[in-house]
Amino acid sequence: MRFELIPGLSISGQIWMQVFITCTLIYMLWKYRKDTISLLFILLSWPRVFIFYGKTIENMYKMAMLLLSIYFFYQLYTYRTYQKRERWLLITFALFSIQFIVSVFVYTQNTITIVLSQYSRYVEILLLYFIVKYIIYNGKGERLLALFYDIGLMQIIISVFKMFVIGWQMEGLVGSFTVIGGAQGTTIPILWFINLWYYRKGQLGKWDWLYVLGLLLVGFTTGKRAVMFILPVVVAAFMIYVPKLRLKGSTIAITILLVPLLLYCGVRLTPTLNPEHKIWGSFDWEYAMGYAETYQFGKEGLQGQSDAIAQADEHIQYAGGAIIAQKNQYIEAEGRGGATIAMLRLLIGDHETIDQDWWGLGFNSMYSTDYEEFDKLPLTIHVNHKGSATGVFQSYVTTGLLGALCTILFSFAFLFYCRHKRIKYVLLTICAWEYFMYTGFIFRTPVFMAILFTVIHSVNYERLMANTYRRQMSHSSIKPLPDNSICLE
């Protein structure tokens, strides 16, 4: 058995982390042992326990999660919650599936294992939409929100343990989710704050704000910079924009004070965001913003994106196993934002395309290549660094421009079913930023999507109950109670 370990990091430290995370999984399974459907969400939130033991165990885990999702989908008759207006989910999923199958089996060379492991996550997401809907519409929404709250608490506890065992900042080992790679250290705080906000109905107490700081710690221990900018904005959006300031004066005051404080502490605690490059360096807003722009759009910044064309005449063998002549000309894009802008320009016809641009190179080309191999992939767009590949750029590499379009249609379709306009707009903005300007983990991680589904269905269910109550009161002599719900406009 080949363990998944981070090179150069203490093996004993990584083993201690694995033991501790396994203990947290056992604790959660024991705590929710009487609620079988909760076991699905708990297991989906602890993939790292299985990733640690190598690809074989990881693939078995992924298959088990798919089978478990299918089991609950049929066992609970959750498909009966389907409504005619949700047909667009099935239509976009069908388009996504057709394009996916054609791309990976006709135009690329992938093993059946990697194809199934990638496709299964989207099947799980569709099934989870109806499973979560079933739970919410059976009056168990609070229990599900509490479950996700506890899962978030475990991420904070694991991050604190990581600080003592591994060190202050180490990219990778993100909570109970990943071993290698730290991008989820940005996504987790955002999604779990959204869950906390709805769980508390927008009224956060002092212990809840401590929970928020704990979520920021999750990102801090993985060395993530984006979360220091994004989380304060998300907090402000849900605490001020969504409820239209219809909150207690004390809550508004705390929000106005804490949002800048989160940003201030984030900049000083992140070495790359301050001039001294150390923890608790000075606060230099101009320097931090300059670094952020360079990180997103390269040294030339947003205004410096150009039609940079490079020449190459070599033949390469990429991870899919096929030898392909690389195109003579390709576009050089810098930073995550630069890659997305280059894709948009390619899509609208500013540059000539080849077959690989439309159908992709398969999943091996993205997830099994090293940095040098990735730089030589036979595509029209090249990024200056593999780490700059955004969610949409990863879709472009694996399934082409058509795959990226189908992924956008399918993944964003869920969000449009939220019947609270302001929540819908905020969720759309967050997911758009995460997919087009960051790593796209939300759309590729079933349990992340489950959190969004929980909020969406809870909002819709609350509206349904309120409308039902109002109709009943309209035929009664009893005066309706005033509506104080934060989720109703």
C-alpha cells in the first residue's frame, strides 16, 4: 500500500494528523449514529481519511459514495420531490453527460477508472439536490444545518491541531478534505459561514463570531491569501446586503467593526500580503492590493493582458499517452484572471482554434501531469503556471470549450432555483468568482454543493410555508402574525 504523503514534511506529523482526523470521523459517526442519512454527508466530508491510503482506497471510497447516494435517492423515494419546473436540471445534465462521454471516449484517452471517478461526482451532485430537498421538505432542515455546523466545527478543531503538529502555515492537509493542495482552505470558510448565517437566521452571537474567526483560521493554516479578502466581503454581503439592513443595531455595528478587522488581521497574518513577508507584518493596503492583482493577472496586471503569441515546434507525450504535434502558435496567459480572459477571447473567435480546444485532452492531462508537462500541452492557451488554472480553465483542458460551457449550464442551473433574489445573487457571485477566477472546487465537490442546496431548499421551503399560512389566514378572522423572517422579502 502506497500512502499519500507530502514530500519533505515530517512523516510522523502526517501520521498523527491522520490518526486525529480518523478520530474526528469516528466521533461524528457515533454522534449521528441514529440518523442514517447524516452518515452520507459525514463520509462525504471526510475524504482525506481514505485518500491517505493511496489511489486504490480512494477510488473505492468514491465508488462507495456514489452507491450510497444512489441508495438514499431510491430508498427514500426522493425522486418524488421532482417538480416540472426543475426539468432544466435534467436537460442541462443530459447535455453535460453527452458532451462528457463524447469528449473522454472519442477525443481523449483516459482510463475507465479516472473517467468514472470524475463523472460520478456530478451524478452525486444531482442526486444530492433531491436528497437535500427531501430532508428539508420533511421538516428536518434544522437538523441538517446543525450537522453542517458540527462538520465546520471539526474543520476548525483539525486546523488548530495542525498548527501544533505541523506548524502555522502549510499548504495542504486542509481539514478532513485534502492531503495535497490547499485551495479548499479558501472555499471551506466561505461555504460554512453561509451555513452558519442561515442556521442562526442572520443573528450571530459572540460565539458565532468566534466560529467565523475559526473558519478564517482554516484558510490561514493552509497559507491561503484569497480567503483574507473574500470572506470579509461574503460576511458583509450576508449580514448587510441580503437582509437589507433589517437587523438589530448591535448586529449591524458588530458587522461593520468585524469585517474590516478580519481584513486587517488577514493581511498582517499572511506573509505574502505584507512587505516584510512574515506573520504579523505591517499593514500596507497598496502593497496587498498590488500583490492580489499580480497574483490574478500576472506582472502586467489587468490592463496588461495582451495577445502574447509564442512559437513551438516540438512533439510531446502527455499523460494521456498520445503523441501530438503541438500547435505552432499559442496564447500566453498570466495569472488566473488572465487564463479566463484568454478563454473568453478564444470562445468569441479572437484567435484560431483547434480540435483540442473544443473537446479537451482528458483528465490525465490536468491531474496526472507535472508542471513541465502541463506547460507543453497541445492547446491554444497556455498559462504561466499550472497553479493558475481556474475552474473554468481546468474544464477547458479536460473537456474543452464545449465541456466548460456544459459545466456552466449544469452547475449554475441549481442556483437559479433559489426564490430569494438577494441570496440568489450573492450565491451566483460567489460561485462565479470561484469557478472563473479561482479553482472551481465548489462545482466539483458534492458536499460543497450540498451546503448550497441546503440553503436554497430551506429558503424555498420557508417561503412555501409562509405563503400557505397567509392563504389560510386570508380565509380566517384571525389577524396574521407579522413576518420577521430574514429569508422572505
